[in-house]
Amino acid sequence: LLVGLEVAAHAAPNPPDAAAYHALVEQDLRLASVGYRLASANAPYCDRKERNPGWVIHDVAQYPDQAVARAAFGFQTPIEIAAIVKDGPADRADAKAGDGFVSVNNATLDWPAMPVGKTGYERIAKFKQTLAEKLAANPSLAVKFSRKGADVNLMLAAPLICVSEFQIDTAD
């Protein structure tokens, strides 16, 4: 019985360049893909479930060198999709890595009102919580993304899977 699972894999701290940041996202995607499959397959046996779009999101503030992160990924908005789990809900909805979040369920995201915080993770944690609350209320999200300077509107239906979080921890 899988009730919830949190896994952290360790990577080298403070990647020095864009290639290292891309390698970190690749590791994130690999872990997220395996985790998503496990949490989905075990959903019938879990007491606690949540809706999961099957994506890895990241915040420019989480990177120690934000200029390198912007050069590596673009960051049209402060938080964007870093990677998509193949055949997951976000993939089926045609979301793409690099899509920057503009609005969710027709509510424009007020990025300046969401403080970054001391560690760089507070804003993304708040955003993930907002997404979880919206998905708990409705299994579908209407999301507007900025993709290469153009707005893209997608409807994303996320199934219930085991409550879980899979992430790469770059701390020593």
C-alpha cells in the first residue's frame, strides 16, 4: 500500500553553467516520470490522492545564478514548465517545456505579489499549493501560458494519483 512517497535524489550543488542547469532538469524529469508512473499505478491502493498534471515546474528564483538560468531557459514568467512527463495529462494537453504561467482558471497570476522569499523556493511552493487547491476543487485547469511570446490557452484534466512529491535536492 503506497500512501504517499517523497523521494529526493542528490545532485551537485550550485551548477556553474547552462549545461549543468539543463542536466539538472533532465534528472528532475527522469525522477518525475518514474514517480508519476508509480503514483498513478498505485492510486487504487492509496488513501490520500491528489490531482497531478505530470509536469516539472521551476522558478527562476530557485537557481543560484539567475542570469544563467534565464539564458538557459528563457523564463518568460517567473515560474514555467521545466519538463513534461511523457503521456501525462500536461503532455496530452500539448503543454511544452518553457511554457510560462500567465493565468490559471482565468485568474491572472500576480507575480510581484508573490514574494520570492529567502531561499528562492517560497514562491514556487505557494504556486504549487494554489494549483493543488484549484485541482482539488475541479479536475480540470484552464491555463494560459506564454510560449515564445504568444499566449497559449490549454485545458488540462489531471487524474487522481497517490499523494507524492519527487524532486532533486541539490543540497550537500
